[in-house]
Amino acid sequence: MLRHHPRLVNTSLIFLSVAVTLFVLEGIFRVYLLRADPAEAAFIRKYAEIARLDDTRTQLEPHPYLAYAPTSIQYEREGIRIRGRFFPKNKNAGVIRVACLGGSTTAQQFPPYLDKILNRFPGDSLFEVMDFGCNGWTMMESTINYLIRIADFAPDIVLLHHGVNEGPPRLWPGFKPDYSHFRKPWNEPPLSGWFRKMFSHSWLMAHVFRRLGLSAYDVQNLTMRRVGRDEVLTDPPPTTLEPFERNLRLLDAMVRATGGRLLVAPMAYCRQKDTPREHRLIEECNAVQRRVAHEMGARLAETDGLLQRHPEWFKDLCHVGDNGNYLKAQVYAMVIWDMLGRYKDLGEVNPVARFEMPDPEVPEGRDLELRWEFDSGPVREFQIHVRVDREKAFRYMGRTFTGEVRSFRWKAGEPQRAPSLKEEFHEGPRFGHFYTFKVAAVSLDNPPRIVGHLTSPPALRIYECPLESRH
């Protein structure tokens, strides 16, 4: 049979020889790279894994004004559907809308937690959190997106979380302020999907294609101009930050024009990841955001100082896991509540100041101390009650044992600071919750009776750390 089909035999032998040769070359290259350049080997391994798992074609689609946009955000009749949730163009009465703008550190990261936390706050308002984040977007895309899509939905607060994706446009050669030196219309790269699958399993091909300027992320091959590795700048000129600042100011003006307020959230990043160049690029963008926000009167929500206490929460340079995203949402929620005046006249300490100026000396866990004044005669003891979030009733949490004490400390993991503290409160105060306290003075009579309730300043004050440790 083989003699009757010599061409088939020869073709099969050629393919087999090529396959064996490539297999041997792949093995030799891997051994060489692991010994000669372990850092490059680690990078190539990561590169190939990203290429293998990349789902650009299902998650993103071309867009005439944005280069590309998420497939999970689509207009529908009378509104827009964002990742399965429908938002009508005209919001209902009592609804407060929060639009989240950013890249992959926003898209499906902290917004779901933010929505849940905001809606735990006491009050009649319903919060709607709209997640407009998109992988790889810069401030350029977010600004255009606000103009052509988000403004129609009149968000009350626009939360901006950018600062890492601005780095590549600043490093690309031939800088242009409209980023046309960096972005290109969506078009197919010179490699088919079959080739991408192949180099996602081959270190040798991944190394070659990376040298040719192809990315592991297909969206970058589709929408970014290819440049050689040697053409990428090491230190971009300061003038390359001007478009970022311009777009930030324009976005603030548009948000105000549509009746909203801007909340700027600078980028948190892991100091143990990537190179000093990436750190410097993020720091420069963060500095612009802080300065411009101050000049415009916009609010800031800082999470970098808090996240530095948990480097294990970072998955890479800027992306965090569930714990990190929940912490971001807690901080953003507290700043939003403060912007809306929800802390006003409620007898609570405003926690926003602690988040905006992170102090490395402040303990990691929440530590509240209640102090009060009571001059209506001797008492047997003081009883402390707390109401959490939307609860209607106060719950008993502890007492002072004597009437001479005028303070009560509630600290996570240290119930000995308040021996009478009920077990259900031993975990201490938790970020993202709203607490209302009431202190009851118990008389010396037999039977005892309540002779006074302390619920607000100046009789009752709440501090976020004990007085003896305040500077």
C-alpha cells in the first residue's frame, strides 16, 4: 500500500521530520533559557499562559470612537444593559447613580462590592453602581466614553480609577497627544488564531513573536501599533502627561455640566512587582490626579496606603484579589457617603480623613473609643448599646462595671480591653459598616433604673483610635 502512495509517504515523513525537529529545538531552547536567563524564562512562561487563556474575541468588540468596547455593555430599548443588569435612561426617584470609569482594575473588580456596601447604608435612597470599566482603556477612552454614552444616564457621582494604562502610550515612539501614535483601528494582526494557539504552547515561538512586537493579549495586537522592543522609550518626557491632565479636567467639566460630581481614586500598586519604571509612571499619574483634583475641588479616595499593608492581596502590579477589591469598595463607599452629607449631624466620627491621609502608625484593625460626659449625680454603671447599618433596634454590647469610668474601647481581637464586651462583638468594628452608639447611665437605686441616655456630641464622642495614642 505504501508503494502505491509514495507522495503521501514522503509528505508524512516531511511533516514528521519537521515536528521532531521543532520538538527538539523547543526542548533545547527551554533548557538554554532556564540556565542562561531565568528571568526571561519566567516572563516567556507567563506570556504563553496569557496567550493560551486570552478571551479578547468574546469579551471585546470594535467600536468606531473607542477602538474597542466591552461586548457586555449594550444599548437596549430605553436604557443600557451592563454585564446583565439593565439601567433605564431616566433613573427612578430616590436613586443615586455611581458610574465607575477605569481599566481592568475597575471592570468587574470593586464595583459589585461597592453596590452592596452602598446599599447597606441607612436611608431611603437606592444606589445604582454602573460598571463602565474596560480592559486596557486609558483616560482617553474613558473621557470619550463619558461623552458619548455615560452622560445620557446622568450619574450623580463619577468614580475615576486610572493610572496604570497611561504608561504604554507615554513610552511609544513618536508621541502624539491624541494617542494616534499608540492606538490604531481594530484590524486583524498578521497571525491567525491557529498561530496564536501554537505560540501559546511554545516558548521558542513566544520568544520570537515577542521580539517582533506581538503581545500575548490579542486586544493589543488588534488595537495597538506594533513597535520593536528597542524603540520603546525608557524615560518618557514630562510633556507626555499633558493629555492625561487635559482629559481629567475635561471629564470633571462634563460631569459637572450633567449635574454630577467627580471622585478621583488614584491607582494603588504593589511595590514588590515589576520594575521601577512602571512604579515611576504610576506615581507620576497619581501626582497629577491629586494635584488636579485639589485644584478642581474634586474629592479623592486613597487606597494605596492601606493596601501596602497587604502585599499578598496583589495578583500583579495593580490587580488585587477579592480582599483588595472589597477594601477599595469600603473606602470609596465612605467617601461617597461623606460627599452626600450622610455623616452630618449623626454623632459619628467621619472616617474619611483617615483614608485620605494614610498614617503608617495607625493600627491595621479598626479601634474605636467612646468617651462621654455625665454630671447628673452618681451612677452604678454605664451600659453601651449599638445599632449597625439598617437595624431598627439597638443591641446591648457591654458595660463599664462602675460609674466612675467615662470611656469604653472596642478593638478587634482584644476583648480584654472591655471585659464585659459580648462575644458577638469580639471581632471589633468592621470597615464598610455604619455604627450608631447609645450609652445608658444606670442609677444606684434598688432596683436600678436608667437615669440618662447619651447619644450625640458633646455628651458622647467617638474616636477612631484611643486618645492616648493620638498625636
